[in-house]
Amino acid sequence: MPVADGRRWWRCALDAQGLAWSAVDEAVKAVARLGAARGRQLVADTTPELVAASFAAMEHLQIDGRGTRGWAPLSGFVAARDGWVRLHANYPHHAAALTAALGLPTASGEADRAALEEVIGRLAAADVETRVRAAGGIAVAVRTRAEWAEQAHGAASAGDPWVRVDLGAPRPALAPAPAGDLPLAGVRVLDLTRVIAGPTCSQLLACLGADVLRIDSPHRPELLDQYLSNGMGKRSTVLDLQSSGAVPSERLLHEGLLPAADVVLLGYRPGSLDRFGLDPEELRRRYPRLVVASLSAWGESGPWARRPGFDSIVQAASGIATSCGDGDEPGALPVQALDHASGYVLAARVLDLLAQARAGLVRISLLGAARTLLAMPPPPPAAPVPMTVPQVALSSPHGSLVAVPPPIRVDATTIERPISGYGAAEPTWL
């Protein structure tokens, strides 16, 4: 979909801008439909400035005057003996797995980057991918589009849609929203997602008025800068689903939270939460009024379905990195477009199910976003223009913030909300 004013924001061989605009536009239209379903004739819209800035929310975030911490030293592209690999080591447990797989010290400073490059330079890219994956780390061989089409998972998933909605039974219609209320006032959303795509979806739902409760594990906490970059409007709690205290956390989840929820968002790799009764199909059977939204990196079928993944890793595997490269070196999209676009499209589908008073299961994948982007016509050859960055000042328990609001306006007003303390909320509904 062309941007209304025709400006180009990003320099990119692929139409990341078109993907971003169309994803947010879907969410804008879904907000208007939900408003109408609740008796509100609201006006929802967006602007190029809001969309461009929101897709780089992490880069624009300031915390007490400092910028956010970017890629970890061991993340990024590394030249292998016969090609390139892409590594993701921003999270400490992934950095530890990466260094263990390659026989390196567990530290992850710049000096360790040089040692990492030396080791990988002696190995085949496919060997690095296999070794690091076996150790629980995140690495992928950089492939061309043709190579990915012939790879087992690339071939198996080639015909899968970006997003799929399986309709469920009718659910209670949302009550009419009084004038002045946000469109999702009174809706409860349980957020079991992390990193970018899922939290982007849940942040939009929260800023539209939903009571969003995010749950994280104490064993692998979210990176603080990451949480703050998409944490507006949510409450955050830490819950150990493996605990067996006086009131087991799994029991609290299934007896105290899920029965009263309207929406549950799942963003961990497929299968990883099944032992806690959080398999999407099991949730549909147990709570037939729920809207269940499931996000994955690689889709939910095929050889790589249960592998973890990130936007940058999917870019590297699917052929985006080689399409964005310079000569023999791979490159990347100017923003984490697969993540953000998937988050907004996921939110749009959730809003539509609520507007239709239908339960159901929404499935979306980063790989589906990659396929969609690669199928789009290339952008016109125009130089990007400078864009004003819309920003708002927010106070939080973690400091004074300058942040980008969500990319949707309601009745000509941006919908930013405060950011609460990470892990500070009780695991209860308001």
C-alpha cells in the first residue's frame, strides 16, 4: 500500500515502508470497526511520522537522558569459512549458549567478539548454525531467497499465510462504550509475550484502554530497555509457573486470571508453554470465550516450527539479508519491520474478533511477514526525506522517559499511557 504523501522514510532495497504502513493501516481500520461495534463513532488515523517513529521505538527511547543499549557485542553478522552467519546474543542465556557452543569464555565484551570471529571464520556457516542451535543459542546461516526456498523449512512453509484466524464460538458482546472512554475499556488481556512483536501488540491494546497484565518468568527476565520501549499502559508481574508453593502459580493462572480474561497473547516458541496448560488449542477448549493470539518466529508447522527466533534471524535465513546486502556482505532492514508489522496485524485481528463478538485463535509468524515483504514490488528509487520524530515525556519508576507514542490516533489525539514498574504488579485483574 503506498503511503499517502508519497515520501520515502528509509533507504532499503525492499519495501519495508510499505509493509509498515499497511500493517498500521490494518490496525487503524480495526480500531474504527471496534468503536462502531461499541457505539462509538470515533475517528482513528495515523501519520507517516508516527508509523516511521514507532517502528524505531527502541532507537528513539531515552531513559534519564541516555539512549538505549543496542546490539550486544556478540550479536550480528559474522563471516564464516564459506559464507555468513547471523547471531543473536542480546539475552545473557543466549550469549552463554553461543560461547559454550564455540568453546569461548562466557564473557561478551568487544575483545570476545574478535575471538568469536576467529573461531567462526574457520567453520562452515551450516556447522555454526547446527552447533549453536544444539547448545540452546541463536544462530542461522545467511541464505539467499533461492537457498531458503530449497531449505526444508523454507519449502514446507512456502504456502503458509502470514496470519490465520480460526473462528470460535460467539462470545459476549462488549458493552457500549460511554463517550470519552477508549475503545477497549473493560477488556482484559493476559500478555505472555516478550521482545518486540507481541509486546507491540499488547502495548497498542493497552493504550486503547484494555487492562493488560504482562507475565514474565523470574528465571529469564526481560531486558529493561526492551520492556520500556513497548511497555506503555500495561501492568507487569513476575510469575514462576514452575513454583509449587502454597498456591502454585499455574493454579493462580488458571483459576484466577484466565477465566476472567478476554484475550490471551502467546509469544513464546510453540510448545514451550504447553506443560502449563497454555497450548493454544487447549486454551480454546478450556476457555471457549477467549480470543487466543499466538505469535511465532517460524510458523507452527514444519521442521523449524519449535525453534526460537528473532526478527534479525528470520531476515538472515529467508533471503532478506542478502537482498539488503552490499556486495558480498549481507545487510538488514532499517528497522525491525517483521516484528512491528506482525504486532500491529496481530492487534488488528484481535480487535476484529472482539468487534464481532467471536472467540477464536489468531496465528501469526515473523516468517510470514518476511514472505509478505519479499513478495512486494521493490520501492521506487527515491531518496529518503528527514522525518520529524513524535515524542512524549513520561515518568516511570525506572526514570524519566522520552518515548514514541503508538502510531494510532483516536479523535486526533495520540494514545500514549504511563509505563509502570517492571514486575511491580500483583497477578490480579483491576
